[in-house]
Amino acid sequence: MIAEASSIVPFTGAGISTECGIPDFRSPGGLWTRNRPIPFDEFVASQEARDESWRRRLAMEPTFAAAKPGRGHRALASLYRAGKVPGIITQNIDNLHQASGFKADDVIELHGNTTYARCIGCGKDYDLAWVKLHFDKIGAAPDCAECGDPVKTATISFGQSMPEDAMRRAAELARHCDLFLAIGSSLVVWPAAGFPMMAKESGARLVIINNEPTDQDDIADLVIRHDIGDTLGPFVGN
Ligand code: OAD
Ligand code: ZN
């Protein structure tokens, strides 16, 4: 299918990054089996929730900082360099597609990016070192130096509105590809989980690569229930 396709759009979830040491959400030991997600309205309303959210994030920082692209990331980057992949849609926030060689503009991040922070009021960006410095100094989640509103990882939390531009560009990619690869996602979180079906309905072949059953196996042309790194490893090129 990869050989026959002229426009391949990968759609990735947390499963592509587990071999890089970053846990997923819903597997045994996944993040949501250990911690309950903190919804956006709670983050906005409660200093305690903000403190807890940043405590969790800063505790994960050594893991994120050390993570390198895995075989899945590198295989997709090889297909991108070969001109077969116009862009990639990801639910991941770990920046590993960019690190594997995708131009930032060609990575459509549906759920944002956790490698930097952003004021939820004025939108000013902060690096994590700034957050850590202030967290350590005042013992609490910091507020924006410009406008005083809370600073949050530049990710999308449950209850937070989806990034419009990313949603529009993802739909464009899904509608115009001839092969859509859903990789390492349980495909249960909407609206992100709507893109595989959108691609399928627009005439693309749909392949799902995931070691557990997903919510959308029944609409796929091919389901590869196997490890992602092992499956995509042979496509890692130069
Ligand atoms: P999930 O944790 O729901 O699903 C990851 C899937 O990858 C699971 O079905 C695993 O079985 C599979 N998997 C893990 N490692 C694998 C490997 N090496 N090879 C093959 N399969 C593997 O993660 P997502 O679907 O990405 O959003 O989660 C979607 C969204 O839920 C996230 O973006 C996040 C989360 O809540 C928000 O927080 C808004
Ligand atoms: Zn601000």
C-alpha cells in the first residue's frame, strides 16, 4: 500500500512514543490509569489544580527531555523526505515528529505541545525553565509576567477548545490523501478520532497499526495488531 500510494497521511497517538520511554494514556501503567486528567475549567478555577498539574509535568521533564525519536517516528520521517507524506496529524505533545525531521509547519498538533508553556490569557509563550524557576521559588504554579493569568503547558486539556487552524489543516490532509495510517492510538478521543473515518469516506485506504484493538478496527482496510517500531522499522531510510 505504501508503494502504491502517492499521498500518505500518518495520524499518530501516544503508542508511537512508548518505545521512547514516554508512557501512553490508556494501556496498563498509562498516565490516565495513574492520574485522573485535570480538565481545563478546573485548571482555570483552582490554584491547587494548577499546582498539581505543574507538579506532574515537571516530574515528567527528565523523561520528555531525554526522549529521542523511535523507529516509528524515523520511518515516517523517511517517507516524508521521500516526498510521499505531505504532512502528519498527531495527538502527541512530545515534539518527537519535529525532532525526527518533519518541518514544524508540516506537523499538525491537534492537542498542542508540552515542551513549552503558554499564558491562557494573553498567549505569551514561556519555556519550561522559566516555569520551573518560578515554581521552585514560590512553591506554586506561576502566573504570566505580562497579564497575570495562569500559565499552562501549550497543550489542549479536556474541555479546552480545539485549535481551529490545526483542525482545518488536518481535515484538508485527511480528505486529500490516498493512504491514511492511524498509528498508536486507541481512537477514542474526539474530535481527533474523526479523522480516520473522514479519510476513509473521502476514498483513502485506512490502515490501523496498534497492538491492542481500537474503536475503529471495523472500518479499516487493514489492521496490523503489532508493535509499531517492529512494523515500521523496515521503512527507516536515510
Ligand atoms: P492511548 O493511550 O489511548 O492509546 C495508545 C494506544 O497505543 C493503545 O491502544 C496501546 O495499546 C497502543 N500502543 C502503545 N505502545 C505501542 C507499541 N509500541 N506498538 C503498538 N501499539 C502500542 O493514547 P492516544 O490514543 O494517543 O489527549 O490518546 C488520545 C488522547 O487521549 C491524547 O492525545 C490525550 C489523551 O487524553 C488529551 O489529553 C486531550
Ligand atoms: Zn499573559
